[in-house]
Amino acid sequence: MSEAVRAAVDDVSVHIRDRFIKLNLTNWEAATNGGQGALDAAAQARGEWMRFWADPDAYQRFKAWDENGAAGDDAHLARMLRMLHLGFAEGQRDPSTIDEITALSKSLDDAYTNFRSEVNGARLTANAIDQILASETDSERRRAAWEASKQIGPRVADPIRRLAELRNDAAHRMGYENFHRMSLTLNELDPDWLYGMLDDLAAKIDEPYRQAKAAMDAQLGERFGVPAADLMPWHYADPFFQRAPMIGEFDYDAPFAGRDLVDLAVRTYDDLGMDVRDILERSDLYEREGKDQHAFCMHVDREGDVRTLCNLEPVLRWMETLLHELGHGVYDKYIPQRLPWLLRTVPHILSTEAMAMLMGAQTLDPEWHVRYLGASSGQAEIIAEASAARFRLEELIFARWVMVVVNFERLLYEDPARDLDTAWWDLVQKYQLLTKPDGREKMPDWATKYHIALVPAYYQNYLLGRMMSLQWDRWLAEHAGGIAGRREAGDFFRERVFELGATLHWNDALEYATGEKLNPDYFVWKFAG
Ligand SMILES: [Zn+2]
């Protein structure tokens, strides 16, 4: 029995590998040379990838083998059967709705991509809106920009509701209550655990959040010349209040002026016993016409071709981003090649995000500033204080925002026909403590967030990734004395994290590394203690 199973797994691996490499290479080409031909090739590879995972026979076969324990006591084979079972389950598409889902997604994607906020006749990009919210001091002009950023809502709300219904139809056919529950379950997150954990966390950080926001509001009130109690959603740093506004005196970019970020990254990773030079050589690091403006890392073939795309400038944000993307990169690079191809990946997206976030946060570590930027101990103290306050404020604000998004998605998929406009503002008031402005009653402000429409059931990974990184961070503080410049910290990752590849469920892998399953209290202790 298990010989036939093994042969089937080997066979399907070859097919997945071919499509995976093609998908990555065409995506890389599209991101670095954005011409129409490259975009078409990437779309075609995407289609082939989706059609492959939609195969109903493969789904039934791997589901049965997984559920019947066909791998016997071969743990690697069992894990591969589970991954194939879940992968094919997620890929199942009903031919009658696949066209409608694809067409709706495409038109929504175009709507978000081409949307420009109109303020007094001028058409503004999302970056221009962020720029206004970062620097404008006149409340009326801020209000106009914020309201303009919500103009897309009424145009996309109905298609998103329809998309949610179609996703739910697919979930019902697979035997799930709704799409949100299905999607979380197939990504190895128990929906009831997630909902309960977020409720619990909300209660634990409620008072610290209230206090941190009140202190921030006092400063913002002064900046904008309004009483703190009268601050409105447009007084914050972005249209959703998902990031912390820049407050205080400290100039976070100053330490990076004139620095060679690549050299700093190489030295940071060298000291952990991780060589990133080959990754950087394959990478596309600097801004250029026709190139993707964001950043990402990919392991093209799971055979060592790891690369990253960045648009480096000597400022904090890009130092953090480079260390972040290389965090993904070293995770991929140091997964052992002796593992079967299917297991030569991360256990979960949240695990690799955790590594990336941990390394990005090195830029907030005073030890890192002393060691790599040559900061004096006096400077390091100032940096430590400012950075710790900023880190805390950012994470508290972001956690509350994740609670809005995840709980909204839960409500959306429980009943796409409900009064979502009211539900959204109820959550924003409850978790973010923002004031609902007049005139938003029948406005689908929920629909202005890209992820709600097109990256569904994903947002929790950002918060879970942060939690995992804090759990590693605590373990390293106790066992290696920290991270910056410590070979033992690098050994921990190579021997107890990367070494496993995808051989275990993400939470079992975390327990193997730290002796404990995911414990949200590390987040509470760090930011709300
Ligand atoms: Zn990342």
C-alpha cells in the first residue's frame, strides 16, 4: 500500500514542481520588467497552477489516503498526504462558478489598481493620500483626503458581497458552514481558537491600548489644534488607522543617512552564521522604471534559487524591509535539501513572517545600533527608549486593527446580506476607539480595504507571525542573551526551526523549537505588561 502511495506522491511532486517554478519565474519577470507580455505569461502560469489544484480526482485520492492513515508510520509521507489533501481541498473550484469568481476578482482588482481619490478635482494616488495624512496640519484638508480615499467603497461593495456569496457556495459544497471557517481550517488554523484568542487578547490589551491611545491623542490634538476628544479618523496616519503616527522628537531615519544597507544586512546575518551574499546577488534591489514598488522574497525552485526584490533607500523603512525580506530568504535557504521537495518549505506563512518580522525589528534594537551603526552607548539609550515606545504603540494599534478585519470577515461570511456598513463602524469603534464621523451611515467603508475583497481570510497571519516572533525572541533572550551578533541565536534558527522544513504542523514546529505552543501572552507581556 504505502509503496503505491509513495509513488503517487513522487509523481504529483514532479508536476507541482514544474508549475511552481514556472509560476515564480513568470511572477519575477512581471515584477521586474512589468511589460504586457510578462504580465500575460504570469497570468497564464497562475491559471495553470489553479487548474492543477482544482483536480477533483486528486483531491478525493489524497483526502482518502490522509484520512485512512495510508502513510503508516512514515511521518514525512503522512505530512505530505496532509499537505496534498489540504492543498487540493483549497483548490477545488466548481466549474459553474469559477468563471464568475475569476471575472469578479479581475474587475475588483482593476477597480482598486486604477482608483484615484478625487480631492477638489485632483486625482490622488494612495501614496499621495498617505503623504497628506503624514504632514497636513489643516483638519479640513485632512478630512477631504480621508473622505476621498473612501470614494471607492460604493463602487465595489456589491461585487464584494456577490464574491462572498460565491465563496460561501463553494464552502457549502465542501461541507463547511462558510468560506471564512473553511479557509482558516484548510490553512491549519482552528476558527474557534482564532476567534476566542482574539477576544481574549482584546480584553487583555484593552486598558494599555486605551492609555497608549490617550497619550498619543493628546499629542495629536496639540499638533492639529483640536481637543483630543474631538479627534476624527482623518487625524491619524493612514485611512484605516492601521499604523502609528510619527509622534515625538526622535528622527528614526537619521542613523541610516548615507549608509550602505546591503553591507549592514550582510554583517547582521554573517554574525548569525547565515550567508546572504548569494541571495543578494540574485536580487533586484534598487528602484527602477517599470519595476514593482513593493518588496518580496521568493524561493524560485526550492533548490537554492532564493531572491528578493526591494527598492532600497537609506532610511529606516528600507533597512527594516531588507532585513525582513532576508529573514524570509535565510529561512528558505537553510531548509535542508535532503528533505523531499514537498516538505522543502515553511510550515505556514505565519512562521516565515515571524522570522522576517523578528529580523526587521533588529532596527529597533539598541545593541544592533551599537554593533552595526557604531552608535555610542548614550545614543543607544535614546534609540532604545524611542524605539521601544514606538514598537509598542505600533503593535497595539496594529493588533486592534487586525481584530477589526478578522471579526468583520467573520460577520461578512456568516451572512453577506447583513448590514455590513453598520457592522464595520461598530467594530472600528469597539476595537480602535475611533469616532464615527457624521455621514458614514450608509457608506460601505469596509469595502475600501483591498484585503477584504481580494486577500480574504489572511489578515490574522500578520498578528500570529508577530506573536511567534516574540515567543522566539523571549526564548533567545533567555538562552542566547539576545540576537544581534550572537552565533547561538543563528544556531537556534538553523537547528530548531529551518531544519524542520514543513515536516510538522506549524504549532508543533514552534513547540519543538521553544518547548511551548503559540502563547499569545508573550505579546501581552511585551506590549501590555
Ligand atoms: Zn514578509
